[in-house]
Amino acid sequence: MRIVGPRSLLSRILLWHGVAVIVTALAVSLGVYLFLEATADHLERQTLRSQALAVQRALVIDGTGRPGIAIPRDAIAPGTAAGMGYVVVDRSGRALLASSPAPPIMFRHIPRKAEAAYFSRRSRHSVYSGLSVPVVVRGRSMWLVATQNLDHPANIVDDIVRQFLFYGVLIVLPLLLILLAIDALIVRQALRPVRRASALVRTIAPTRLDVRLTDPRLPLEVRPLAEAVNVALDRLTDSLRMQRDFTADAAHELRTPITVARVRAGEIADAALRDALIGDLDSLTRTVGYLLDIAEMDSFDTLPLERVDLSQLARESIAGIAPLVFRGGKSIALHDADEPVVILAQPQFIARALGALLENAVKHTPAGTRIDVRLGPTSLSVTDDGPGIPQAEQDEVFRRFWRRDRSTAVGAGLGLAIVQRVAEIHGGRVVLDSQPGQTRFTIQFKKQA
């Protein structure tokens, strides 16, 4: 199945990186612009203060009562060529003294406050800034106004500030495109091992399961995914190997009973031969049943779990096998737990496991002995009085198709393997305790929440 997504990893990286770079560039440009604006404003005010202070120091009243400048005007305002100027007005706003040239717009609505005041004026072609300072000369109140033409050709600070943002954007945009192109190359180069790994995974087939993602150049962010793929491949390999082994063993196990049945089918009139054939077919039927059981267990994860009353299940299993037990001259007993034993499980699988243990006990115990079924809080055990299992063979009895003596023993050798598998898929285990004269198989289930 192909995974459909909105964008490739490369496009998402470029998109978000592009957005981040644009936002950062605009923020930096705006920050620098505001800084330069504040710096230019500070320089303008400092220049106006210096101009006003110089004029104030040189301001005098002549014999006619008119204000004047005690030193040459050029010495006071050498920056006149740079758009600097000054005006002295009275309480009515009438100009008493002005530099040359004096901007007419500066005479309009000049602030006349008790403290120094900054202001600005805009004409059709120019922008002026000014500082109005109250002064008292010989008891006469007036206001000294220092002015500056911000659009004067010699005044470049404001031009630099105004044009910085515009030209800054023109510079940032090409750099952004170059940066994104470099990002694309870097990301493509970084993802090259991922593309190689993808191509390698596409070569996996049932006949080629040895492929593993072991490229050391894989990015650290991708390695957990590669390791998970390797683990999944290991599990798949083990599963397929088990399936192949099982199929081969099952075919081998089925071949002899089927051949015998075909050979004897033509002689079915003979009663003894007929009984032998029936026995072989019974053996074959059990083998096929076991094979089906194992096949069903492979799909255990897809089957719903149920609350299983082990006491009820044990009674039903004992009732089913009791005729065979009694026919062999044996007895069977159920030792129930003090409290109900209920587990979350697949009842069919638990019943098959208990049935396999009971069949094993019936098969290996002589007449006159007893089979005990005992329930615990989280366990189920079957004990028989058979000859016991040697220590060296106790690990082998759970292996599929294992039989102690293949020349004489009947059965498929799958019963105990199924018991162990049932315990495993329910999160439990099988414990074997055997000694001469007694054998006990115990299925221990995990504790129920």
C-alpha cells in the first residue's frame, strides 16, 4: 500500500525554513530600521539643542529694545548650509530675529511653553524639525527656536534611515533564494542514504529475506525506523522459516499413514486389516486436527478473547474423555480451586490444550492408575501415574513431532507442542515436573488484572 502525504520532507523543510528566514529577515530589518530611526532622532535633537544653546548664549538686546546676536551669525550657525537655522519670537509669535534664510513655515504655530519643546513642520517640499526654548533677556520673555531642514541635500541621516528598509528587502530576497537553494542541496544530500535504504527494502521478497538496513550513513532521526524495520524482518524471517519447517514436517508425517491407508483400502474385507486401517486413519485425522490447531493459533491476535471459567471447561473436558479413561481401567478426578478461576482467553485453545494433556496422560499410564486435574488461582495442571519422563528428554517433549520411539509409538507428536504454544500466546508457560511413577504438566497463566 502506498502512503499518500501532502508534501515531501524536502518541500516541508524548504517551506518552513523559507518562512522562518523571511520572518527573521523582516524582524531584523524592522529592528535595525527602528534603531536607526531612534538614533537619527537622537542626533537631530542633539543638534537642535546645540544650536539653541549657541544662539541663547549670544543673544543680546540692543538700545532700541530689539534682540540681536553679539557675534557673527556664521559662527553661531555654521550648519546653515546644511539646513540649520534659528528664529526668535515674542509672546505674540512675531519674529524678532531670524537666521538667513528663515523658513517661513517655522513661524506658524511655534510652541511657546514654559519648558523646551520639540516639534516638526511639513511643507510641500520639505520636512522641518525644531526646538522651542523659552528665554528671558533683560526681563523680556521670548522664545528661541532652532530649526533644521531634514530634506536638505547635506542632511543624509534621514535619507539613509528611509531607504534602509527598501534596499534591505532588495538584498534579503536574493539571499533568501540562494539560501533555500543551498538548503535543498543539503537536504537532498542528507536524504540520499534514506533513498538508498528505500530502494534496498524494495528488493525484499519471500526468497530474499536477508536484506537489512545497516547503512551507517543513515540520519540519526531515521535510524529508529530502520532498526524497527530490521526487527520486523527478523520476525518475518523466523515466521516464514517456522512455516516452511512445519509444512515439511507435516508432509513427512502425513505421507506414511496416507500410503498405508491406500495400500490397505483394497483389502478392507479382512476385519483385522480393516481395524488396522481405521487406526491409521484415526492417527491421520488427529495429525490433521493438530495441524489445523496450529494454523489457527497463528491468527490468535485477530480472535476475540473471552472470560473463561476453567472449572467449567475442565469438567467438560473430563466428561468428554472419561469413557476412554474408564475403558482403559483408569480413574480421573478434578480438584477444583477454593474460588472460581476465570481468565481472559480463547476457550477453544484452552480446551484443546487441556484435551492434549489428558490424551497424553491416558496414553502413557497403565491400568489401575489415576489422572488428577487440579486448578489453582492462575494455573491448570494434569498429573498422571505413568513411568515418568527422563530428565534428558524433558526439553524435547515440547518439540513438534518429537516421539520417544518412532518405530512403536502412535500419535503425531504435536500434542505437547500445542500445549506450550497455547500457554505462550496467552502470556503464560508450561512447567513439567516428572519423576519415576508420576508426571505433572502445569499451565501457568499470567495474573489477570
